[in-house]
Amino acid sequence: MGKNGYDFYLNKCQLPVAPEKLQVKINNANKTVTLINDGEVNILKIAALTDIEFECRIPQTRYPFAVYPSGFREAAYYLDYFEQLKTGRKPFQFIVSRTLPTGRVLFSTNMKVSMENYGVTEQAKDGFDLMVKIKLKQYRDYGTKMVSIKSAETADGTASASVTETRAAESGPAPETPQTYIVVKGDCLYTIARKFYGDGAKYIAIYEANKDVIGGNPNRIYPGQELIIPSAETAVLVTASARTRSGKTTENAKGFSGGAAGSRISQISMR
């Protein structure tokens, strides 16, 4: 956690010094037109992409207020990383985790973005440090759609059409293929499962896929950890299997101890 309570991540890379200012421009695509006799009207459209801009310090020397999760890195490492994000032609996650000095978690930003451009400034007053101004733009998945037309069994003989999305929604549940997710402050497996599957009870599928990362306690995950999010189909199978095993454990526990003790064992097995 940064000394000021803010952690900035560009994909898997945490900035060593959190920027002093973050500008997020939440755009819209509404269009104002003038009607002949009714004056101006506003035509409401789907929201436009969000623009993000900030300037960060990249230190050339180790500072006590800086954060180095993987050890100290010189500025060249971060410049190479920014260049890969710009030229890689792939979106990545932009994450900002905010925490008050009291430890209370504020809201977090977790958005898929693209690196639009960045500029590097060197000034004598900054010593050997670099100031990098970064501009990001929100990224939305897109692709083709499949349209199925069926003859409707109605009196007038009209046809109906249904559209099937062939891409995963930006924040929609039930991913068709495995994905990755970087943990932010305030996350737990239950909320992550609810985000991706729409059902927090499927957290067990995420835990089973990440035991090597999380360890023996599914309640202990930490900001910066990269988790594998299984596909929706896998999550259903793993959750159903876990519930089956849990049910058997419950029956055995009741047969052995009965009453309150059996109920307690059942609760433990369901966690």
C-alpha cells in the first residue's frame, strides 16, 4: 500500500509513486440538434469512452515513500513497460485502490483501458527522476453478432429475429473463457465471483483455480495478486461438485455427532 493510501496499477505493474492528481473525464455522446419550430433538443445516445490522464514520478533512486513490490527498479524498466503497453495493441486493466489513513476502504477504479500516449519530462529541479504524463482511454470489447430469424407462429405470419452476442461484455457475468483479474483493496472471493458470474457462491471455483497463489485460507487475498477466473461452465461444475462433497460431509457429521455439533461441522464444511 502506498504511503498516501493510493495504489496505481497499469496491468501488473504498480507505480512506485502514486500520482498527485488523477483526471477522469467521463464522456457522453449526446447530440444537440435544432428543430425548425421547436428549438434545440438533446438526442441521448450511449455513453462515450472515458478518458484518463495523470502524471507520475518515476524515481531513479530509492525513496522511503515509494513502493517497490518486486524490489527497486530503475526508470528504464518503467519506460520499457509503458512502451510495451502502447505498442502491444492489447487492452489492459487500470486499477486505483483508495484507503483512508484509518484503514477504511474507499471506492476503487478497475477499468479496461488502452495506452493512448505518454510523454517524458526531465527537469533539473527533479534531479535524475523522470515525470511521465500518461493518457489512457477506456476500452470496450466489440465484435460481430449473430442474428437468427425465425418464422413466428402468429396470426399475421410476421417473423421474429433474435441477436446473440458473440463477445463477452465488459463487466458482464459468466465469462465464456478463463480470464485474469488483479485483486484490489477491499476485494474478497465472494465479491469477485459475484462480479464475474453474478453469483458469489461460486467463489469456490476461483479458489480452486488459485490455491497456489492464495494458500490454504480462501479469506486471505491481497491487492496486486493476479487470479485466474475460470469460465462460467467450469465454475458451475466446480461449485456443484463442492456442494455435493459438502452435502456428504454434512450427512456424515450428523450421523456421527448429531444436534448442534453436527450443525457446526456442516457450517465449517460449507465455508
